[in-house]
Amino acid sequence: MAQKWIAESFGSLDGLREVEVDVPEPGPQEVVIDVRAVGMNPADVKGVLFGQDPTQLPASIGFEVAGVVSATGPDSDLAVGDEVLAFRLKGAYATQVVAPDADVFAKPANLDWAEAANLLLAGATAADMLNAAEATEGETILVHGASGAVGVSVLQQARRVGVKVIGTASEQNFGVVEQFGGTAVVYGPGLEERVRSLAPNGIVAALDCVGTDEAIDVSLALVESPSRLISIAGFARAGQDGFVTLGGSSPESAAFRDGIRQHLVDLAAAGDLVVPVARTFPFAAAPEALELLSSGHPGGKLALVVE
């Protein structure tokens, strides 16, 4: 038996419940993972707060974990005892999960459990945004929310290919942006002028991780075409303003993100992609952790740790 967090209702974190569930036997090319840490992402909270389809209740939560293989199905290439991470799961807030081999990767030895559990969703999202931006070496992009989890991964991946980043952040988070190779700029009135002064030759694309009107308006004023604004948060305005939105549920993004996962694991193993974790919580404290995550300013990645 495993412990699992579910949402019995939508609209509030009050509907969260910890329940005991059976763990299925792994099928062909599947494994059971004894979870050591659960990665936490804004999508987890949004699924609970903004879910609307009652037929999906009780709803599972979470997409990524790190742990140890405890059982293998027929024809699996993995072995009991392998330390792994897994991403694109459904229902990752659990002490044991069943995962297809294709979604499981060897845990880099230089990452702890919480770091490994948080590597791939943010990393694949960042890679997807950079791919859509089509920026090349020596060019400059603007990243809104550069000190957040996706923004930090964008900074590191952009630096590796020689793309310069101007990143918006609060002044208290300038150090985060600069640590990972970006030029920090404070958001708020006058942002467009500040970016123009930092990039006299212009920016080729803007990546929006926050979805505010300011981020969208400033980006549209700075890029040559709305198609050069890539957003993972500004869905409400995309139709009227014509910019690009990305989400892991779209077939094109899903295929790209699946294909980039091993590359991201390799980068992390080489020390070229780090995952700043702000805080870990015991598995039983998932509601408290999700409450902090819903505040929008956790100061880094969060994880649930299974003792």
C-alpha cells in the first residue's frame, strides 16, 4: 500500500486528502518507484484551484518524482535498486508510483532527491520556450520572471548556447538572475525604457513566465512581431494579441518536452544545469507546501520528502 494525496473537490486546498491506495503490479516496460521526493510546480496548485470537471474527481496531483526502483515489469531495462527520476506522471504526490520506462531516467549522482525531483518539468518548459524563441548566439532575449523556477532554467540553458538574457525580477532577487548569467532589471513602471537602455540593439524575443499585462504590453512593444513573444502564463490575451502560448498538454510541446528530457538530465549530471530548492516539506505536509506554492513567491523550488 502507498500513501497518496488527492483533491476531493476543486476551488480550494481544503479539498486535499491523504489516502491509502494499492500499488498496481508493473506492466511490460514499467517499474514501481519508491518515492524519495516529489517535485512541486505551479501546475499542481492550478489543477486543484481551477479544475472544473467534476468527473475528474477525486483528482490526482503532481507530475514528477525521484526515488528508487523497487519492482520491474517484463522487458524493463531498469533494475531494482536503481536511483531514478521520473517526469510526465499523473499522480506524483504518492509514496510509490508506477511509471513507464520511457519516463524514467537515471538520477544524476550530484543531485539530491529534492533537486532531482524538480529537474524536468521546469527544465523542459524552459527548453520549449527557448526552442520557440529561435534565438541564436549573440542575440538578446527578455525573460519575465527570470528568478522563478522556469526563468532560472532558461537563464542556464540560454547561457550554454550564447544567448544573452535580460531578466525581470524584484530587486531582492537580482542576485539570482545575475548568478545564472542574466542581466537583471526591475519590473514596474518604466520597464520598457529600462530594457531598451540595456539592449540598444533590441531584443529578438520575449519569454513570459508571469502573464501580467505589463509583461505582455512591454514585450509586444519591444519585439518585431507578436510571434516573437512566447508565454506560458498569458493565455487570456493570446487570442486578441496574437502571441504564442505554450503548454505541456499540447501535442507539439509534449513531443518536444519528452524528447529533451535525457539532454536535460545529462546537463544536470555535468553540473551545467542546477535546480535551486528553497525548502522541503514532509510528505504529510503537502497542504502547507501547496499553500506556500500558491503564494507565487516561494523563493525557489519546493519538494515533498518521503522519509
